[in-house]
Amino acid sequence: MRREHDLIGERNVPNDAYYGIHTLRALENFAISGTSISIYPDLVVALACVKQAAALSNNELGLLDGARTQAILLACEEIREGKLLDEFVVDVIQGGAGTSTNMNANEVIANRALELLGHARGEYQYLHPLEHVNLSQSTNDVYPSAVNIAAQFGIKKLIAAMAELREAFAAKAEEFVDVLKIGRTQLQDAVPMTLGQEFSTYAVMLGEDEERLREAAMLIAEINLGATAIGTGINAPPGYAALVCQYLSDITGLRLITAPNLVEATQDAGAFVQLSGVLKRVAVKLSKTCNDLRLLSSGPRAGFGEINLSPMQTGSSIMPGKVNPVIPEVMNQIAFEVIGNDVTVSFAAEAGQLQLNAFEPIIAHSIFKSINHLTHGCLTLAERCVKGISANREHLRHNVEHSIGIVTALNPFIGYASATEVAQEALASGKSVYAVVLEKGLLSKEQLDALLQPGTLVQTR
């Protein structure tokens, strides 16, 4: 053990730990979820990026000497490479507006930097977590800036996953371009369409939401680094905010900007509310899509049975041969979670008081969960469901020929009155519209077959 102290007193810290006394107290205080911030590597990387940018800025402004700067930079680079991830141990749910997370980063970086300088962990007289690693900073500008950066990293991955799913739906739309079926409104027969058209809508919806996510990402490109405690920049030198933003942009590869009003930016969680709302939009539409897939594949004998989903696993411990639509089901559950996360973000953003929102840890946790689970869900849905979907073409054709809704398509050729008679007789007799039209001699078989071609009935492009 090694002895460390803070304003509350002294404590023994495990000698092999890179974290220190502040992190130790957080571990004791916040045994809440059992999940540490290391579950979000993007956040840990973002924290390291912030600390690198701060060290470079402080060095350039004459506040931090070259040796300490270099040691901090090297320690941060190791963290960005994935090392020391298991040292980020504080709970994702924590009081203190993210102070525990910031201190965890400060201590891990400081102790690794001390080793690089040839000192032992805990010898803070040579390089201190607060005086050097946290120089010109506050949790209140470090934490939200890191969350913004981590969210942008995650959004890029989510958009890529959504694009893969969109392409899978688009490929099926092309495959099913000539498959005629009956469209439905309120679950009742409506008018003919193609299965390709049905699947193309799912691709279009995803493409629209990719754009909405890009727009939301632009909002969180604005950071408040340099604001320090409440936005006044206390304890940060003149020129620091602009300089640290430039360094951070270079380090992350993101186009970041300093908020024009740092006091406003330090207390306002509106960008997170907007982002969470877009994530909810994505979730709602994906869930609706999966509802459709489950409905269209229902059966296989007593349901719609229009499409087949690839069997993924045995569906029942009692019913032999049963296979369930487990991939759409898991996507539905992800959507339910994302919708709940959005409620959490809304309440947390509203609960801030005066110059700071103390509830950003739960905002970050909720947003990161939504991004991560949607990303994995999209990839899973594309690979293990959509790409393997097949159409029951004969069944779909049979449904079209026996649907009363097809009368609407024949109305311009046989007239409204005749179409009404055909519909009534088909309903009363149980015969197909196709058969009744032929029996009445309203159209020849050749004419009727020509009218029932996809290119005649619907706009296929």
C-alpha cells in the first residue's frame, strides 16, 4: 500500500494501482451500477485527448515545463492505445458532475507519467494530478468536452452501422423489385405494391436518420474547454481556450469549436437533449421496421407468411420445430431502452441549476448506451436477419389475385359499377377477383394477366 492524502484525510491506496485517493473514495461512495467507465473506451480515449491538448497548451503558454509535458503526453498516448483501461474504475453513475471521472483520469495519467520520469507512483511532489495534469482545467469543462468527443466517435460508428443496414435493405429492395403483393393500411388489404417497394422504404428511412445524426453531431462539436469552473475561465491563462481547442481538434481529427459563450455552454445540456432525441427517432423507426418484419414473417402457416427470416436458434423448450424472429425482437428491445434513455436525458438536463448541470454523468451513460446498443443492433439486424430474408413469391401472388383490394387497380378498365359488383360477388362467394372478372367476361385472361404485371399495377422505381 501507499499513503495518499486529500482535503478529507489520508488513506492507503493499493501500491499497484495507477489511480489514487480521489478515485478510491469514488469507488467507496458510488457502488451503484457495478459498471465502471471503462465500459466506454471512447470516453477514456476522449479524456486522454483532452489532457494531451491541455498539456500542450500549458507548455506553449509557459505554465508547464517540457519534461512534465512530455511525460503527460506519453501517458495519454498509452491510454489512447488502449493501455491502462482497467484503471478507469469509477462507476458510470456518480455524484459530483463527473469529478470522479476527471480525477480518475488525472491520477492514472499522473502516476504513469511519474513512472516515465523515473519516480514511484504517488510521488506527487514531482508531478501532481491536480497541479500539472489538471492545470488550467476544471471537471466542469473537461468532462462535458470529453463526453462531446466520445459521442462524436460513437456517432461515426453508428452511422457506419446504419449504412450497412441500409445497404442490406436496399439490396433486398432490388431483389424483390418484381415481387407483387398487397399493401395494407390498418392491417386491411389496400392496393397492390411490390415487396421491393416495401423494403426500399426501410432503406430510405435509415438514410434520412443518418443525416439527422450528422446534424446532431455538429451541435456537439461545440466545446467549453477553457471555461474552467463556471465559464469565466478562472485559473486559465489568456488565449488558453482557443489554443486548447486547436490542439484538441488536431489530436482527435474532429472539427471542434469553442462555444461563443462559455458560461452558457457550461450549464446548458441542450445539445445532449437534441442528440438523444435523434437517437430516439432512430430507435422508434427501427423498431417499427422490425415490427413489420415480424408481422410479414409470422406463421409459417397461420400468419402472414409473406417473407422468411433465416432461422437463428430453436424457439421453444416445449414446441418442436418452433423458430422465433429473435433478431428483430432484440432490436425492438434496444429501441425500448433508447426511448427510456431519452427520458432520463430529458429529466437530467432539466434538473441542472444555475451555472452547472451536476447530472451529466447519467446523461453521458444514457447517450453512450443508446449509441452503442443501436450500433450493435444495426450490425446484427443486417448480418443475421435482413441479408438472409427470402420472399414467398407464390403465396404473395396468390394473395394479390384473391384480394378484394385488386379491384381498385381494375377500376379504370372495367368501370366503377362493374368493379363494385365484382368485389361484392367475390366477398359473397369466396372466389377470387381474378376468377370473377373472367367469369363475367369483363376482361380476357391475357388482358387480366397483363394488368396484373408489377409494371402495370405499381410504379416500381
